[in-house]
Amino acid sequence: MACGAPGALWSPVSGSEPEWNPSRWEANTQYNNCYAYALDDREPQETLRHRKPIPGPHRSYYTCSQVIEGLKDEVPQMYVASFGCPCASGFKKIYAAVSDEGEDNDFHFWRQDRDGWWSHKPGSDDPSRTDGDQRPIANPDQANRHSSTRHYSQGCGFFCIPVGSHDKPS
């Protein structure tokens, strides 16, 4: 399927992406991590979730294939996407990467918002629309994915996941 021009600056949207609303994520910031944010799996109170969600089993080392396998197990309707193509109606686009810190590496997720910009939730911090250089994120694959504690150097790719598979009411 050919869509989008090679080297496009913007990823087209399906119309099913979430609105950029960081205040929606103010409660339970400790356990609403990047993965919960990408899936829109927000737990509003501290008592509802007592650990950060992860794609698949807990590991001390993550590879892209393990992150993708964990995502497929949790969201079986997900499919691999490309930056230049919109997701099908009813699906939203996310991006995954892993860090290069050897035995103590980590994963990270970004999501595309309805206006086409990308955002992420670094750990227990508030959601952000900027990369490691404090620039707005138009493409997480091209953004500076370096944080204060990790460098997410290995991109795992873009994925489309169905809206509502993990959405929690506000």
C-alpha cells in the first residue's frame, strides 16, 4: 500500500487519535507510564494500579522483538504501520523504542495526537510533546530520543492499535 511521500514531515492521522490533554494524566503519575499513556490506559487514582504496566513479562533487558511480542499479546488487533500511512479508522498510531544501556535497558512509547504531533510520558513525569532537544515531536523516529536517564537509540517501529482496547473513562 503506497501512501504518503517518502521523507514526509507529517504522519497522516486517521481521526481516531486522542486529543492532547496532559491534565488528564495528573492523577497517579507514578504508575501511569509511557506504555499506559500510549495505550490510553489511564488509571485515575493511586489505589487502582500499583505497578507500571509493561508490554509482556517483566524483564531486566528488552529487545524490540520482545516489546513487539508483548504488545501483540496484550493488543492482538495491533498491526505494524509506517510513518507515511494513516491507521485504519478506529485505530491510533504509536511508536516504540528501546534504550542501549546494556543489561539495564528500558523501553519507551510515544503516541500520535489528533493534531498530528507526537507526545510521550517519560516515566512518572507529566506528558510532553518535546524531544531530548526540547523540540516539538513531528516524528519520533527522527526525534532526539535521549532523556536525562536513557538513550532510546533503537527504534522498534510504528504500530496501529484499536481505540478503546485500553481506554479508561475520564
